[in-house]
Amino acid sequence: MQGEVTQLLSRWHQGDRDALDALAPIVHRELRQIAEGYLRRERNGHTLQPTALVNEAWLRLVRQEQPQFESRKRFYALAAQMMRHILVDYARAARSGKRGAAARVTLTEPMAAIEVEFDRLLALDQALEQLAAVSPRQARIIELRYFGGLNGEEMAELLEVSAATVSREQASAEAWLGRAISTGPGAK
């Protein structure tokens, strides 16, 4: 199946819309697992459902003019990154009370009933952005591990470094993020 996904991604890149139609049901299960992983980190009672998150990420992926996914792993890494951005947009919109008026979020669930720790998600997003300015690879490792669900070997292959480098940089990034979040704005 991994080879089939890569093949379909290549055909899609070459402009074959039928490949996109064939790809959707194959990748849906893995995208849903990524979405469930994101939402598992949120408080219970979150009104955003994994299917809505997957659908919004899928729409953003297919709207790209020239999709370029060299591999299945790169596709899932980008999908995970898009899901993170969707959740941050969702949190910002709910926190500001604009109900999506100025946000890119197009999800249909009512935001008034959301009981998640938006501040925590926004603090993590801000800390990841700061980390990316200092060490883009460390920020990418955190995204791939915690939001993309990749293991050390998969990240090493994708980033073209050793598994030991990934492990060392992940530990460093986690420590950096812990300090940034605990000393950042709104830290108690």
C-alpha cells in the first residue's frame, strides 16, 4: 500500500485527477489516526471531530496548484502540519469570539460550546514558531513526532539524518519547548 500511495501522489503531481480520487479512500484512515492523535491531546468535550479535521486538511491539500509530495511520508507530514494549523486557527477564532469571521477555519461545529485549553495550544504553537526560528530541524522533529506520528527511524529517513541525531535533537527540542512554554506569556 505504501508504494501505491507514493505512485498515486506522483500521478496527482503530474495532473492526474483520477489519481486524487483513488488516493482519498486509501489515505483517509491514516489521516484520521493523525487527527485523533491531535484531538487526544485536547481536553475531553472538544466539539471538533477527527473527521471534520481530516476533511478540512484534505481540502487544503487538494486545493494546492502544484502538489509536490516526493513520498508518502512527506504527504503525511504536510497533512499533520496542516491539521496543527487548522487547530490553531480554530483556537484563535474561538478565543477571539469571532466564530470564524476573520479566520481561515471552515469547520461547521459550533464554537461556543468548546471547552478546550486554547491558551495551551496557542502557547505551544507560538513556542514551536520560536523554536523554528532557532532550529528549524528541531521544530520539524517535534511536528513529525507528536503531530505526524512518525517514529525516530522514519523521521531520520525523511530528514536525511541519523536516528541518533533525531533522538538527540528531539530531547533538546522538548526541553527548549518546556522552558519556552513555562516562561512565555500567560505562564503561571
